Amino acid sequence: MSIFEFILLFMNVVIIGNGISGITAARHIRKLSNASITVISEEADYFFSRTALMYIYMGHMRLQDTQPYENWFWEKNKISLLKKRVESVDFTTKKIILQDHSNINYDKLIIATGSKSNNYNCKGTELEGVRSLYHLQDLTYIDKISAGLNRAVIVGGGLIGVELAEMFHSRNIPVTFLVRETSFWGKVLPPEEANMIDRHLFEHHIDLKLKPELTEIIGEAGKVVAIKASTDEEISCGFVGITIGVSPNIDFLKFSALKTNKGILVNEFLETNIEDVYAIGDCAELENPDQDRKSIEAIWYTGRMMGEVVAQSICGTKTAYHPGIWFNSAKFFDIEYQVYGKIDPILPEGIETIYWEHKEGKKSIRINFSSVDKAVIGFNLMGIRFRHNICEQWIKERKTIDYVVKHLQEANFDPEFFKRYETEIQKLYLEKFNQ
């Protein structure tokens, strides 16, 4: 046994947060060592998939179905779970102070506290019936208030907003969706894809209102009864969903010695400015992010990757965090969305695009490429699945658009009997670029 392995036997690792980042770190530290591991969270007894909250509400899953590990898993793997609120951290004495005034010592601390919903600045946000959807407690609240609900108003055109719209729609609760942009998610999606989702929301009888902003939430006896928009329109409702994004959940650390900006500042090894303290997941802000990556990325897979990386470093193999080529996926009611590489909402100078859309308006493929060397830089997919590894390989290897279009069938990941559209895209490419 090496000296470091001996030290690991007596190392006390504490993780604040039991989301995907914190739990991945705990699992991998356990795989690599016999260190003592404690995970602290006030939200839930056990780790669950946050992205599945909507399916609990819609009746597709139960809470226990969203928990990847059986309850006995934690004791068997000697990972202690503590359901308490952390009030503060004394970094000098390496002590965590809990809400009940008890405290826990640590040798290594991993902060993985995730995100919190952003607040909306208008009159009436304190009323009963105003909520976002992020925590398990939010789901419980929304489920309870849904009984007899006459209408829900959702404010903000992001992914949480469209999930909330689908949830209420599943219970036949009318939904008004206020999006201050000219199209849904117009800051992320190119116009054609954004318009596709606009149409899809209208087809599902979502009252999508583009451009108006929420100016006031009107209440009676402490409860929401209506909202007023910037158009002076008044809409009766019993619930207002504030879904204008999330931000790092680090308020309890703001006045500590920890260096913060929007999130907890970390280097490429996910180390903070304080020795033996790391930050991962949504609450971490990279001081020098990789090219084409953001300093804060509140994405499930980046949290998982950070958890794996920090476990390696803590257990003796110092490892830098490099998430690679950007990718993401989501679902807008019945339309699945995938993006690989760089796709801007407005086509940048020096970049060309080929865009194909099915005549029914629910499937599309976009491929962006450099006008200089014709190297493909990104894929945007609606209603069609491509293989992640193939798209990533093509982008990394700077395959030309000619090559990609000719080999497009290699990327298709739809089930065997789904209709294929490679021939249509190849024909479109030949026509558009005179090949």
C-alpha cells in the first residue's frame, strides 16, 4: 500500500448536493478509494433524475422510478446520506455548519449545489400560485395546485417552460405561454426551427403569445387570480410559472472567502481558490472554459463529467476537465431535438448552412459548415436522431460537407423501420450548391 492509498483510508470527503454531479463524484470516489464519503442535501432522501420530474406529474413514472439506485445501494457502498440544510462553511477550520447548528468536518469538500430558479421582478411574485419547476418541492406544489386550476400562465421561453406547458396540457389545463422574443427559444434556435416549434405549440392548443412581457401578477386574498401583460391584456389564471432560467445556487457562500462571480470560480481541475475545496455542476463557473464552451453550463451530462473528473483528482490522478464538442438534446412535446457542435441562431459570417425540412413541418436537418474549407461545424436535428459519436467524429476530423452529405446514412440513429431522408438532403445539397 502506497502512502497516498494509506491517507485515502482516513480521508473524509464531504459533498454538498445530491444531484447528478455530487452523486457521480461520490460513486467514482468510492470506486477508486476507501475514503469516508458523506453527501448532504435538504431536497430529497435519495438521488433522483431531475429531468424526469415532468413525467411524475404526467403519471408516466413514480418518484421511485426516477431513482437510478435502490435504497440499499448507499449503505452497501458506504456512502452516508444526510438530509439537512447547510447554512455555511468555515473554510479555515474545514467545518460545515448545518441548519440545526450541528457541524461536520471535512478533509476534502465538493460543492455541487446545482441551480436555483431566477426571480422575476414585478408586483405579485409573492402570491400563492407563483412558482417555477426545478426542485422536487416545486413538483409537489404544482401537483397540489393543479386540482381545479382554470388556467396556467407560463412566463419565459426556455426548456423548463415548455416542459411545464406539456405537463398542464396533459391534464387538460389551458395554458398561456408568454415569450418576449419573436419566436420560442429564438436566442438558441435558428428561425426555421424556432418557427417549427411555434407551430407545434399552437397545434397543441397552447396559447403562445410572442413579444408581450409580464408586468403584474394580480391577487385576491393572497392568491393569484390573473396577470397583466405589457400589451395591457389581463388574463385570468390560478397559477403563474416563472421559467426565465436558472442561476448557480451559491447564496449561502456569497460572503465567504470562496471566490465567486455568477458561480463558484474554478480552474480546469475544478479547484476553487481555497485548498481542498472543489465545485462541480451547475454551481461551478470555469475561469477559462474551452473554446466554444460557456463558463457555466447547467446541463446534465456536464455535471456527470465534472463528477468523474473531480473524483480522479481527489483520488490521486489529477485530471483536467475538458467537455469536448458541445451537444444537447431536449423534447418539445412530440418533437425531439438534438444539437452537435456549433449552431448559432443567426448564421455567422463565413459559415454556410444546408437546411432540409419535411413537408409536414415536424422534422428537419441543418448542417453548418465553413465557407473557407467546407469543414462541418454543427448539426441541428428536429424529429430525427443522429448518432452522437459519428457527428462528434466528423466535427473533430473536420470532414467536409461533401463527405458528410455522401455518408449521412452512417449517422442516422432512428429505429430500423423509420423512413429515411438522406436522399432528399443529398438532392437538396446538389441543387443548392450546384454540385
